[in-house]
Amino acid sequence: MSSIDTFEGRVAVVTGGASGIGRGIAEALIDTGATVVIADVNEDGAKATATEIGAIARSVDVTNIESVEALAQSVLDELGRVDIVVNNAGVGPLIEFEEVTLKDFRWVMDINFWGVVNGMKTFLPTLKANDNGGYIVNTASLAAVVPGPGTAAYGASKAAILSVSDTVAIELEADGTDNIGISVLMPAMVKSNITENARKRPGFDAKTDDTESFQVESRVLEAREVGDMVVDAIRSGNRYIFTHPETREAVAAHQADILAGFDQQ
Ligand SMILES: NC(=O)c1ccc[n+]([C@@H]2O[C@H](COP(=O)([O-])OP(=O)(O)OC[C@H]3O[C@@H](n4cnc5c(N)ncnc54)[C@H](O)[C@@H]3O)[C@@H](O)[C@H]2O)c1
């Protein structure tokens, strides 16, 4: 399992870093001594957050591969390297399947899933070219492994992030690449602007929105607490970062339901 123990001289890029969990991760990385770039579609938000926490701001739209490639180039031009990439930008409307529009579904997949694919496609070759490797953290969600009402689009996007992350990790291992780590962040509830931002989406319909109800009862963590967990995972090489131990039973119950399929044949 690959990990990073020295952060001095390392450069980290955190997408969706203007707000919420991305900001918490950026703050924790800055405290390690790394240089941190926060990249966000909310350019003013990124600038304001960067000033507050001591990061460098960039604008990016993670749904657009050219925009992500331009981000990578501008970081390489200014800082000369990238070591850690946190593909965290995401959106989270919770809408029942019969109510969710195809437009909403595509919006969620474009940002959450394609944003992560665009980030990995763009940055993985850069990390592989480093003498001392690098690390990728992809923000999924507990919803990737515990389905609940309203998670058809959101959960699908997060399960897809888990799948692509696992696949790339297996492929890197198979080709003998032992200096790139990959972690998948699986938070339950964390303080952020996810609800307000989901309501700004094109075609938002207050009648079908159920974004405030989450599927598993859990504590609401501060984003910075999650940031510290992410840094710990980069140090230890922990693949799956579960933020709320009390959600373990829900994960186990769903896995047990899947395994029960073997017993009914
Ligand atoms: N808050 C939670 O309880 C929770 C739980 C599980 C997973 N997550 C995940 O955590 C991640 C961060 O969400 P958050 O809760 O901090 O929400 P947030 O809304 O506070 O932050 C998300 C950030 O992503 C940015 N963003 C949105 N679309 C973008 C795009 N196309 N390109 C670049 N940036 C974009 C937003 O401007 C915002 O700054 C998301 O992937 C979310 O699904 C959150």
C-alpha cells in the first residue's frame, strides 16, 4: 500500500476546495506543510477561501476535461509539480427515482462521476512521472455502499467513483506501480454548503427536492475533522476512509444482503 509520510515540498490540488469538505481537506493539508491549490467552479469562493486559509486559488469546471487539463498545466507552470490530487468537487441533491429528471441525473453524473474521471485521467500521468510518486483521494460517499431513498442519481455517481477508484488501484498494482496511493472518502453527514448548492442547479424544483433527508442517522462532523482523516489516510495508505464509525452496521447489513444472494440459488 503506497502512502506519503513527508508533505514538505509536496503540491496538492483539491477540487471543490472553496467550500465544505474540500476546504477542510485543504486546511489539513496546509497544516502538513504542503502547498495547496484549491480549484473550484466558484471562482470568487475559491479566492476568498484561499486568502483565509493560505492556499492558492484556481478556477475549474471538473465536468470539462479541457478545463481540468488547463488547471493541471497552470499548476505545473507555477509550482513545477503535483503530488496529491483530491477529486472532491461534487453535488448532492437527493430526489426519489420517480421524481428525478434526466437533466438532474445527468447533472449529478457530470459533476460527481465525470469530474473524478477527468481528474484521474489528467493527473495520473503527472503523478506517475514523479520520482517519489503521488496520491489520489476521490470523494465518494457512504451512499456508494449504503443505498437509501433519494439516492438513485447521487448513489449511482458515488458507487461509480468507488468502482473506478478500485479498478485503477488494481491496475496500478498489477503493472508494478508501487508509489501511487489511492483512497476513497466515504463520508456520512458533514457540515457544508451541499444543500444550498444543490438548490442552485438548473431546473431546480422545490416540490421534488428532498435533499435534507439523509439515509443513515449519523453525527454531523466538521469538515476539518474529515480533512484530518484524509491526511491520516494519505499517511497510512488506507484505501477506504469511513468518517463515521457508527455507520459500520449499515454497511455490513447491505453487504450481508448482497452475500445472501449466494444462499438463495
Ligand atoms: N456534506 C456531506 O454530508 C457529504 C457526505 C458525503 C459525501 N459528500 C461529498 O463531499 C464532496 C464535497 O461536498 P460538500 O459537502 O463539501 O459540499 P459543498 O457544496 O460545500 O462543496 C462542494 C464544492 O464543489 C464545487 N463544485 C461544484 N461543481 C463543480 C464543478 N463542476 N467544478 C468544480 N467545482 C465544483 C462547489 O462550488 C463547492 O465549492 C462532494 O463530492 C459530496 O458529494 C458530502
